Amino acid sequence: MWNDFLLILDATLRISVPFVFAAMGGIFAERSGVIDFGLEGKMLGGAFVAATVAYWTQSAWWGLLGAIGIGIIFSMIHGYASISKRGNQVVSCVAINIFAMGLTVVLANAWFGMGGKTPQLSKEARFMSIELPYAEEFRNIPIFGDIYYEIISGHSILVYIAFLMVPITAWVIFKSSFGLRLRATGENPLAVDTTGISVNKTRYQALLLNGILGGMSGAYLSTAHLAFFVKDMSAGKGYIALAAMIVGKWRPYPAMFACLLFSFLFAIKDKPEVFDLLKGIVPVKLLNSFLDMSPYILTVIFLAGFVGRAVAPKAIGQPFSKEK
Amino acid sequence: MSALAIELTGINKNFGNVCANKDVSLKVESGTIHGIIGENGAGKSTLMSILYGFYQADSGTISVQDKSMQIQNAHDAIDAGIGMVHQHFMLVDTFTVLENVVLGTETGYSLKKSLEASALELQRLEKEYHLEVGIDSVINTLPVGLQQRVEILKALYRGADILILDEPTGVLTPQEADHLFRVLSELREQGKTVILITHKLREIMAITDNVSVMRQGEMVAHLKTAETNQEELAELMVGRKVLLQVDKAPAKPGKPVLTVEHLDFTDDSGVHRVKDVSFNVRSGEIVGIAGVSGNGQSELLAAITGIQPLQKGQLKINSETIRPDMRADAADMRRFGMAHVPEDRQRMGLVTSFSAQENSILGYHNDPAYNGLFEMDRDAILSTCQHGMEHYDVRPNNLNLRASLFSGGNQQKLVVARELERDPELLVIGQPTRGVDIGAIEFIHRQIIAMRDAGKAVLLVSVELDEILSLSDRILVMFAGQIMGEVQASSANERDIGLLMAGISKEAT
């Protein structure tokens, strides 16, 4: 039982990584007042580019860099459409998502001819698990040793980077001068403009960070979690990250916990015990679908008021324009 | 003549086809309080926005402290020593006072250092200019009067020598306005230059040294305040003689037409906006509700007129009793004999993309008079609109013009015409002259008094104290959702009402 529990938590952590990256990216964008519905597209694009570049160069790090590159390209396209051209931000995001969905498959087919999949990556070309120091030695200490060995140690470097991003994001948003401007831009851009700071520049800076994090979330999927890219690999994870961000009220730590909670549901939904437990309540025919949608149902329940009202940055979605 | 703080020459600014500033020149002497007066839409705010770098002038030159300069954005303006207190405050609601002041002046990566360094300086400014706010208060917990102080502090913190205030007293009680004026005098004594933009003649007379008058985008006069008077300024603003005083005979009140009993209202976010309000309005009288904007007047209006469902308490209109369980809506209220001129004509009074004729029957469109068997009766609508436009002098007299293309005053006349032409028993009117030019104000005021004299009951809600004082027969003052007191118009004075508006009741003083 204890062992099962540890394994579930271990899986939770692995599953949560793309959510955490993307949610942090989303926080940067939305705190600055730019809606980011396009996390899904950045994740998908990042996954494809990471797998492809890693395969060509045989280096996971080049793959990661490529993923960050595509993340930035997508976020800058979004920025151009929604900041410079004051277009509708949701439409711009949807365009990016659809674009990413189509382009990744087309290019994968054209280059590798494997039905939208990229070739399996060798060990060198992906992020492998790393064992933290003393993991073996501590293993015999009760509870702590288990937790350290099973849960904390033995992940790829990206997992650690993802969780490091949370305090970094929190510091930047709440404790840095840039963060003050960023939050002010999302709340009252006119006030920012009258103090002599460029609203648009601040939003582009936010989107730059957003693109980096969005790309990294994709790289994790194809070069750490799995060892190839496959059609529709992100499978809605970008939207879940978005939901986690909202449940976490645009705050890094609560958003991280929301990511972990959703990941926990994903981790247990395939366990036979859960299946048995719910068999009595939900008709068996529907059970699988029910489990699949449980994270989403939970989101709705949360947003409907269990966590109180999620108040978005006031100026979110509004292009900045001085002349009415 | 002392040195010039600001000199503007030949400023032109167009927004599309609209000419907001036409060949405007202005000289502001250093160390004075300079008033700029004009009606809404006269181009005062545009001119100041150009000076503050918010807009770029199409042509013209700006010089500050005798140095010619280009002001491309707020940053340039701040560097030139210009600070601005906007009509709508430029504050981030969720930030503290200190954070708002520091925003844009931070140095280094870490916010903490910037904040610590600025805290002392800000506290010093608070003391020096008597602008105490408390630097750690969060903006959305502060009353508007204090938020305005934060705006002034922001400008001073940035080293402003020239302070522009855009309609600063619109949100203040008379006492708060007096305090503001004392602060401005003090700033002047310390050698700062203040530019005060306003449409209130009284303020110009009370505090300024010089005054410039704008009309329809042009500068029409520069005067020394001591050498002019309210009548002359009003005439310059409007371009013709105006009656500042409203003439009206004593009221002859009859039986109550509207009775409000224990009305309570809580808004969607759970804020208790209207608390146990009871009053009545009799036929043949105008009851004015005074108060600083945001003290529950809008919610009271919404509940009385059926825009928001009645939650608690009851209304009586003539013999009809309206209780919350009746779920009476705005159309029901109309049927009971109420006409409503809403506070915000563009949002609630008109569909601005519809033509004048369509707007002229809005809310009465189900009236059988306008409906044929299958389609609306265009002729009936046209004649209604034509009649209203003539009677209420709406210009241009074009039935098919979109409502958005009329000026503010004419839009308001369209709404007033629609509501008054039905000859209602009860008129509820909110902010009847907000953003309306003086000529139209005069006209609308006369219509309201004519209603009263015809024996109708009028409930008037306005944040303009002058308007309340000149029109009402009885005055109720609202503060924080409650009626603080009732004053007979004959014995009313601004000071007493001002105290009530600030929440200080007579018994307490």
C-alpha cells in the first residue's frame, strides 16, 4: 500500500511537469494582461521541435533550445497580433493552437514519414533520469529514505527545473521591480503608461518569458517523459495548465498545487483499485470516460466557487490603446 | 510679469474629422494657479493630454520653463517637471500607496530596495504638503479623496514643478474640495505652478490667479481672475448670455406619488449598497438626492426603476404597491406611471448605434400605437420622434441620424424628450446634465421644473451639488447607502449638505 502510494506520488510529479512549466508561463502572460489560450500550441510545437532537433543533433539540450525557440516564435506571433495590432487575443491563441496541431504533423510526415511520429530518440538525445546524491544510502532510513529515493530522486533534470521555476516565478512576479510593472500593466495599463513605462514593451517581455516556459513544457513531453513526438502529443495539457493557473488565482504556488492535484487525478485514474472503488457508483461502461474527464470536472467545480472567486487581472484581454 | 512655466503656441489636434484643439495658445506664469475653463468637449483635457505627452499635437510648439521641447510620452513630461492628476485616477487598485508611487521609478532588480528607499521620501512629502494617506494602505480601501492625494503625491515624488489637475473636485465633497484648494495654495507658495482644469465657475473664482477660457476647441479669452466674474466667464464659455440662476415658483406639493419603504440592496459581489432607505416624493415637488458619487445612489435608482429586482422593502407608486415577490421590471414600472431618464445615457438611455427615431420609442416599442399587424408602424414612430425633436430642440433635426452622432447635450435631450412626452405621473431622473453643455443644461432644467409645475412628482439624483440646490424643493443626502438627513431647499446651505455628504450627521456636530 505504502509502495503504491509512493509510486502514485512519483507519477504525479512526472505528469505535473508540463503543467507546471505551462502554468508559470501563463501566469507571466496573463499577469501582464495578455490572455494565453495558446499554451497548448506552444507545448505541441515545443514537443515536436525538441524531438526533431534532438534527433538531428543527438543532443537533448539542443532540442530544448529549439523548443524554447518555437515557444518564443509562437508567443511573439501572439504578441504581434494582440499587442501591436490589437487583435482579439482569444482568436490569436486559437489560431496558434490550430496552426501547431497541423504543422507538427505535416512536418513530421514530410521529414520522417512515420505517420506524424518522429523517430525514437537514443539515450543521449533525451533527458534521462538522474539519481540525486546519497539516494541509495538514505534508502534505508524509514519514510524519509523512501520519499527521497522514490519521489524526489530519479527524475530528469527538467523536472527539477520545472519546480525551480515556481519560486523563481513567484520572486519575479511579487518581489522584483519588473514584477511590479508586470502586475500593474495587467491591472491598469493606463496608470503604467502615465508613469512613463511602455505598456507594450512590458507585455512583450512577459510574452518572451511565456514563450520560453511554453516551449520547455513541450520539450519535456517528447525528450524526457517519452522519447519521440507523436501527433497530438499535448492532448489538452495546455488547457489543463490554464485551468490550474486560474484555480491558483494567477499565483505561482497555488497554481503549482493545482497542477499537482490535477496530475494526481491523472496518476490514479488508471489504477485498478480506483476502478474497483468507483465501479459501484458509476456505470462500468462509462467509468473510463468518467475517469478521463475527472480532472476537468474538478476544474469546473473549483472554478464554480470552491476556491472562492478567481479574480483575473483587471485589464486582461484588452489591447492597450490611448485613443478611445 | 514673472517667468513662464508653460507656453503653448498654435496647437492643433484632430481626431478623425473632429477638431479637438484649433490653433490654441496658452501662457502659464510660474508660481501661479492657472485655471482653464470650458464646457465638456471644449478641448481642455485634450490640450492637457498633449502637454503631458499622452497625445501628440498635429502642429504647434510647446515650451516648458522657457525651453522649447518635444513631449513624446509621459516620460518626457515627467522629465520636464510636469505632473498630472487625471480625472480618472491612474492608480493600480490592488497595490499599496507606496507601490503606486514607486511604479515607474524603481531601480535595480529587487523591488524591496526601491520600496525601502522611497518610503522615507514619501513620508516626508506627506507631511510637508499635508497629504497624509498612510503609505502602506491598499488603494481600493481608500476613499476617493485620499486616492486623489496619492495622485498628487505621485506627481510630487517625481519632482513635478508644474502640476496639472483635470476636474479634480468632481469626486469630492465640498469640504474635501476645500482641503484640496488649501493644498494647492500651499504648493503655489512653495513656488510650484498649478494648472486647474474645470467646468465649475465657482472653483475658478475661488482659487485661480489667471484663467483661460476654451470653447469648441479654441481658446477664447485669457483673463486675470480678479478682473472678471462668473457671468462674464459663463458667457465666454457658451458664447452667449446664460442664466446661472434657475427661476422657479414655490412648490405646491400634493399627495405622495412615490413612497419608498425600507429599501435594501446588496450587489453581486455582496456589498451592501443601499441600507434601509425610506422617503417619499409628492406630486408637484422635486426631491433631490445629493451625495458623492458611489454612495449607493446608482443602486437606489436601479432598484426603484426596476432595472435591478427589488430585494427588500417596498415601493408605492400612486395606489400600486410593489413588493420584491412581484419581480417587477422596468417595463412594469413604466406601466405604473414612472418615466426614467437614466444616469448614463450612452449605456442605459440609448442604443447609440440606432437612429434617433428608433431611440425615440425605446422602452415603449411594445405600445400598440407603434405596432401594426406584422411590422412596426413607421409613420407613428416618425411622428413621435419628429414631435419630440422639435419640442425639445434637438439638433440636428435629423430623424435618421445615429444616436452616437449627436452631441452629449442633444443625446440627453433625445432621452428626456422620450420620457417626458409620455406625460408620466412620476419622473425619476439621474444625473440629468452630466457631460451636457451649459445651453442644454438650462433647457433641461426648465423642462424638469415645468414637469413639477404641472403637478408631477420628480425624483432627481445628481452628484452636482449646484444642480441639486437650484432645482430641488427637498434635499436628501446619501452617504454609504444611507439617507444621512433631509434638508429643506429654502434653508439649505452648502456647508451643511457637505457635512452630510461626508457622513457627518447634524446630531454629531
